[in-house]
Amino acid sequence: MVMLSETQTESGRMILNMGPQHPSTHGVLRLLLELEGEEVVNCVPDIGFLHTGIEKTMESRNYHQAIVLTDRTDYLSPLTNNLSYILACEKLFGIEQDIPVRAHVIRVIMCELSRIGSHLIWLGTQALDLGASTVFLYCWREREQILSINEAVSGVRMMTSYFRIGGLSADVNRGDPKADNPADRLSFEDRVAEFVRIMPGRVDEYELLLSRNPIFMDRTRGVGTITKEDAVRYAFTGPCLRASGIPLDMRVAYPYCGYEQYDFDVPFSNEGDVYARYMVRLREMRESVKIIRQGLEKLRGLEGQPIRIDDPRIAFPKRDKIHTSMESLIHHFKLVSEGPVPPAGEAYAVVESPRGELGTYVFSDGSNKPHRVRFRGPGFYNLQGLPRLTNGRMVADVVACIGSIDIVLGEIDR
């Protein structure tokens, strides 16, 4: 692209800046669009406006303190970020086989709730971008239930930092029948069971509003199509890859937290367009409901089981031990002030985030702080395919294409 000015190329085509403040760029994304009339000839994504230096900051924190920073990369699915980092740390400490089953089951339930919550935000904003405002309000209604469950479990609605190296920060709440607030009388299992009871019907509502809506179909079918070969070439993962005909899912290909014990399907499509990515995510929400139901059944059989390892050099001792054992109190003090110390080495762990393959690489030099932390954020790789989706389309189609790849700039820029 040879530019004569900020608005024109030597061929007379117009240069249009879309973002970084445009509401339909889903964050601070800037697109430099070269237009021939209303047709997009070239699209250049410009990122970095939300760079936080999280990876570098984690190197100056101990292994426990760094957990809170992972929440703030993909801020629509913080629990998934926690899990990727923690699984890598557990490999580094050599305790991945010692994690209690109850902790793994709760991790699975919370991550699947987080997946549904992330997909709800995506669905609501995608519909809003294309002019369907009602769906956004419906999706927000269900997401509020998920955030309330997060709050009941961890005390925080979004940035929970609930997972810990070696297990969980605390067990799930059992409810208080005498609580003044009726919601506080329900146990974690009751809250989640009620959510999965109503959720399939709510997904039916979304489909009723959108799946056969002629305007929505015109704006999404045949738009932003990417072939199976190109999806692989651009390193797509998650729903973007599965919508192009490759049913790759980290929960199946590289099981973690006991996912191999759950019965669920991996939705995919061969169409590769915006509508296919929409349908894949809708079906994923239904599959997440199935996984959560199975998790609840497992959880009921694990009542009273531990939720973290019993190793005071890595995991915080139980509160009652701190009050009765000087050794436990010293371990607690050491973990708070210095953090755990792993052996020198490196570890990598992947999870299936709502956007695709989320990997965390941790390198230890034998000190109490990670020497290097590196994230493999799926949104970064999915975004690089945006020019392939938009070139040759109308400007209005750019909005649909951006939404369909479900980017989160906190994860991309970090």
C-alpha cells in the first residue's frame, strides 16, 4: 500500500481508520482499511494499544502472587487463564498427579461456566453489532447468574483468582439456611443445578431470535469465509478452527483435569463463515451444560474430600492448623512473604479457552519467582486471519467478521 496522504493511495483508493475507539472493534483495535468504493481491498490490523506488560510483571512476583495477573489477560474468561498458568506451575513443581479429584471436578465446572459466560458476551455483542439489541439483554441476564455463582464461590464476580497451585483457594459454599439473603441459602450445587436446568431453554430462545432471522442470515452466511487449509495456515484454534471443519479441542486432544472422563461432543462445521462460527459457539454452550451436569454428579460423590494438596511448602496450610501448629504458621508466613520455590526447569500447559488453545510456558531458575512466563493467546493468532476474512467484502461486513473471531484485546496485547 503506497500512500500519498493519510486518506488516499497513489491509485486513488481511500484509506479509512476504523478504531481504536470504534465500538464494533471489540476493544482498542485499529484497522487500516484500503477501500475501493465500499469494497475492502486491504485490511491491516494495528494492535498494542492495551499493552500491560503482564508477562514481564509476573517475573517480579512469586508464583502465588502471579496468579492475579492471569485474570487480567482474557478478562472475559479469567478462570481459564488461571488454570493454564496453574497447570504449568503444577508440572514445574512435579505435583500434577497429586491434585485432589474434588479440586479437578470443581475446576472443570467453573471453567465450563466461564466458557458459557464468555460465549454469552460474544453472542450478545455480535448480535448488537448487526442490529439485534434484544439478544444482548437476554445474554446479559444469563451471564449475571454465572457471575453470581463466581461471587458465591470466591467473593469476586469476575477476577476471582480462585484456582491455586495445588488445588483451590477454598471449598465451594454449602449454603446457609439461616441467611437473610435467600440466594445465600443455596449451596453451590443448587445454584449450578438451577442454572443448567434453565440454560438449554435460553439457548433455544437465542436460536429462535437469530438462527432463522433473514437479516441475521444475510449478514452472516457466506461472509468471512475461510477454508480448512487457510485456517490451519493462520494457526486458528477454538471455534474459529472448528467452524472451518477441523474438530480440534484441547480437552479431547490433550485432556487435563480429568476431561477424558466426561462425555461430550466437539461441535464443528464445514462452512467456515460467520454463521458457522455462530452455530459452533451455540452448540458449545449446550455441550458445556452437559459437562457441568456430569461434574455435579461427580461432586456429590466427593463430599468432604480435600480441595488442595497437603504440602505446606507449596499450598497454604488449613486455617485450623495455623492456630494449633507453630510449624504450619511458619510455613504460612514463608508462603506469604516469599512464595513456593520450584526446582529449576521449564513447563508448558494448554487448555481449551473460549477462544481456542491457551498455552502457558513457565521457566524456573530455581528461585521463588518465575524467570520467564509466556502465554500462547489464541486471539492473537485468530486476529491475524482478519485480512483474509475481509478482503473483497463490504465495509459493513468487516464488523461481522471482527465479531465472529471473538477477540479480546487484553489477551492479544497483554
